[in-house]
Amino acid sequence: MGRLRAGESFPVLEEPQRRFVVPVRKKATTSGASAGVHKKSKGSNSSYAAMPPPPPSRVQRERAAAAVGDVTVEDIHTLECGMCCLPLKPPIFQCKWGHVVCSRCRDKLRTTGRCHTCGVAYVGNSQCDAMERLENSIRFPCPNAVHGCTTRTTYYDRHYHHQTCQHLPCHCPGEACGFVGSLDMLVDHFEAAHGWPCATMARAAATDDVDEEGETYTFDVSLQDGFNFLLAECPTDGILYLLLLNVVRQPHGCTISVLCIYPDNDESKEMEVQCELTYSQNVHVKSRRGDGKLIKHFQESTFTVDCTDLSDGKPRPDECFQFVVPKSFLPDGDTVKVEGQIIITY
């Protein structure tokens, strides 16, 4: 060992880096290989994939659907046709590069022979099964869920359901009352909050059923002063119509105006509601000779009824037809009994 001179020190030797090897024990494979592992047979270069896992059961699918029930669609246009921009509805077709169109636009592309997006030659016979399954799997809650509707529809059925939903809201006709709800909720609200009478359900007649032999669609109702409500059901389609009959006392008698409270949808714009009211009363009057005389009064009117959801409030009295009962033929008391018939025309 040599001696160190002044100012020198022993050199520091770097230790070699050590590598740690962790042994991995391989699991013994059984005769049936696990999923995703290829087994090679002896003396052969061929390989085969293991059997795929079994499909999920109905309960598993329901749990999976519940787990992703709050999924948000960030870009709703992905569920729409690339040409007409309407909701995609099966059958859905695609080009070579996956640009999808609806069946109607597919027929239009046959004339050009090319994709509307990339211009690739378009055969038009490639149906996109994955997109169809996606469209049918995504469900949207009804906008009227707050009014009691529990239906969840596909994107392409949303508009149709919204137009035919039985829970479309209507407004309460009461002054300074902001209640909004379905027809069933309105009927309950009228009685609970305002004490307005609602007559027994009547039958509304479609145009073709008016003259049908053996069918009766007339109703009798005793009307009080103020708001009176009548539920009329059309046997042809089972739709309920809520009628508001407003009785107002006037110096010359009383007036009866009729409104149909109905949701604002495509159906309300196409249908016409007609009402036929009949009033009759026998009055005994004294003649100049002092003896009694019987006068029979009869009046009948058929008029068109406005359909409204009352979102803009009640129409003014002069905007509605008024059935006027003369004061001299009004009965004693606070009720007026009339007969009527509701006719629905589409």
C-alpha cells in the first residue's frame, strides 16, 4: 500500500449497481384456458381463443342501466342525421368511413352515389348496427316528469311523446292562482283549493258517432253561479276533455260561456270541439183576467268551443259565445239546469 503525499486522499471506488430480480410464479392452467389466453397444441402451430364469458343476465343489465342512469349527452347532434339534422331512427346506414344517415337521406344519396361528408363512393347497403343499438339504449325523461309522467323515451320518439303525453300541463283559471298541472291534477286542485264543482263524467261524441243509432251522448247538468267543470270522454279514442262552463248573472238574465281546457299540442290545433246547449222552462203567469197561464220556453244553440291551456289567461267574455237565458225564464234558486252534447271533430 502506497503512501499518500501531502494534499492527496484515497480514491473512492463506485459500487456497481445491483439489480433485484423478483421471481414470478406462473399459475398452473387447467384444461380449459382462461379468457383472453391462447393455448398452443403440441406439435401444431395453430392456436385458438378461449370461450367468451357468458352474456349478462337480465338482472345484471338492469343494474348496469341503473348505474349509468345519470349519463349526460354532451353533444346531442351525435344522435341526429348528418344530412337532415333530424333524430336518427333505425334503420341507420353508414358509409365506408362511418358517416351515418337516416333511411330517407340514404335514398337521396343513391342519386349522387357518394357520401355527403367524405365523398367516398356510397353503396348504401351498410347498416350501422352499433348506432341503432346506441339510439335505442339512450332514454330521456319526459319534460312533464314534474307533473307525474314516468315515461322515458328514445331521442327520436321525444317529440311524438311530448305531443301525446297525458301529463301535459294546463293552468288554473282562478284569479291570482299559479297552479299548473295535468288534467287529472287540475280536477283535484279545483275541488281541494277552490271548491269548484265538477259534474259526473259525460260522453263526448266524435263526428261519425253523432247519428249512430242507439248511442246517447247528451248530458244533464245543474250549473251554479261561477265556474263549473265537466269531464267528457270520447269512447272512440278514450281521450278526456275538461270543459269550463262559466255562469254569470246579468241584469237581463244569465250568460253561460264554455271553454275546453286542453294541452297545447298538435292535436289541439287540428281538432274542433262543438257544444250544443239546450234550456227549457215552463213558467206560470197571470193573465189580465186573473187566471193562470202556462208559458213554455225552449232555446237551443250549437257553437264552437275554444281549446286553450289557459297559459295566456281566460279569454274575455266578448271573445266567447254566450248562451243567454232570459231573466223571466230563470228558475228560483242559484242553479240553472241545461242539457248538452259535446261533438269532437278532427
